[in-house]
Amino acid sequence: MDLVAAVRQQAGGCARLGSPMYAGLCDRIADDLEAGGPSAALLADHRDAPGPDAVALRLLGSVHRLVLERRAGALAAYYPSVGGTWEPDAGWTAFRDLLADQPGAVAEWLDRPPQTNEVGRATALMAGLRTLGGPVRLFEIGSSAGLLLLADHYRYVAEDGSAWGPAASPVVLRPAWTGPAPRGEPRIVERVGSDVMPVDPRSTEGRLTLTAYVWPDQLHRHERLRGALDLAARVPYEVRRQGASELVDSIEPADGATTVLWHSVMWQYLPGEEQAAVTARIGELGAAATPSAPFAHLELEPQRPRPGAPHEFLVVLQTWPGGERRVLGTAAGHGVPTRCD
């Protein structure tokens, strides 16, 4: 897939996920690429990038960062994340002018992958943990800033009005679940994540990074990110600078708690050999599990529910001893809501 087609595909994804601003910008960027405009020169070194590199989101995140830093001039007036109002024609003109006037500043983030630590995906994680119940040792690969390791500190309001989690939480996910939500009471006793490029949510740079990759017209996502950042400053957890296989190799089942390996919307970015290594280690951990030291693999990844069907964000839980695999439901791309089957 060439870059123009990839950017147009991203436009469709943004539209489906509720961002008309980014859907329109991606279509305009694709037109500008074809016309040889400022985006063509800026993205010349990325023409052959594979689709998973998400070049459009890299560009949009870099520009949003300049807006947040008050370095984008007139463009800020059109960004809802800083109090502006998006206007498609005038907004695109200001966006294109920024690419032409400050290509060096925009290019600063083009070589780094988007870091979207989407808090809403905690609905899928907690659906799995409530299915398991009891003490949980939670391990996450592809953690970014590790905000999902704080899932038990968030408030979840189901479609039927029932709620779970601290009533005073600064993060409220509504509707967290549709359908028959699980009713267990998990208690997270250990929280460890890993990422090859971890983000420190307690630093100014880390908070800027996470905010820049949240789409500017989705203010509900900005609100829950702010709440999660507040919790991250107060709740201890660990995110190691490690690859996925390195963290998984370090895990062992332990008596008295369910050891859970969790990941969300990151599997496609792992090289094939690392996917194979992680999968093999999951098999080893399952074989080593016992009734007193169970192991579970919980994931939210785009998968086909059956051959030939479209991809969906499936919430899948596999538990050992026994290796039973269950599809618990499906989630929206950013997690809210998760439909429990």
C-alpha cells in the first residue's frame, strides 16, 4: 500500500472511531500528497513506510504537540483540545500553512511511533479481570505509560446503571459495559508492564506525549486521560524498558494469585519472530500453572471472529490449568463500550 492509500485508509478509521476532524484532515493530507504540496516534501522519506507505521497519526500527533506547546500560531484556534473550534476549510488552510512554514518542527516527531495509552481500553481489561476474580498479578506488554495497570482505580458504569470501582475516581468510564457484565471482585496485588519506548506519565514530556496522540476533537478521551495521569502520580507501579518477549520470559506463576498477561492493540506491531517467542512462552506458562498458581492470557486485539469475517476488537481470555479459551465480547476501538457476550 502506498502512502496516499494508507492515509486515506486512516481517514476511514478516524471516521469510524468518531473523529470527523481527523478524518477530514487525513483526506486533505492525501490530496495534498497527490498534488505535491507541503505534506509531500515533509513525508518524502516515509513514502514506502508500511501501513502499521501509521505515518498519518505520526504527522497529526506531531502537529498536535506543537498546538499544545503554543508553537502552532493560528492553527490553535481550530483545535478543540485547547479551546478552539474545528472548521474544515479554514482549519486545513492553517494546518497546511504550518507544514509549509515549520517543516523542521513538524518533522521532529515523524520518526517516533504514536504513543496512545488509551484509558478506555480498561473496560476490556476489567471485563476479563472480573471474570477471573480474586488476587491478580497483572503483567502488560506494550504498556506505553502503564495507565491500564491502574484499571482497578477507575470507575465503571455499565449500561444498566450498575457501577464498580472507587466512587471518587477521577476516571469514569460510561458506558463501560453493555450486555451481561461479569461480577467478580478482582484485587490487583502486583502491577508490572514493559515497553521498548516507555513514557513517564509523571514528567512534563510524558504528559505532553500522551496528550498529543489523543485526537483533539475527542474531549471525553482528554478528560479521562487527565484523570488517569492524576492517578499515575499517586499509585505505584512499574513499567520496564523491555521488549515483550523479555518481560514474558521473566514471568512465573505464583501461589495464591492468578498471574495475568494482558495486552491491547499492540500485537500487530511486534515482529513475527517476537510474536512466536511470546506465544511459545505463553504455552510454557500455561503448562506450569496449577490450581493454586493459575495463569491467564487476556487480550484486546483486532481479530477475525471466524474465517472471512471482518476484523473486530475481540476480548479473549485463556486460562490454565486446562487452557480454556473464551471470547468474552467485543470492544470499540478505544474501548468504550465493551460488549460482553
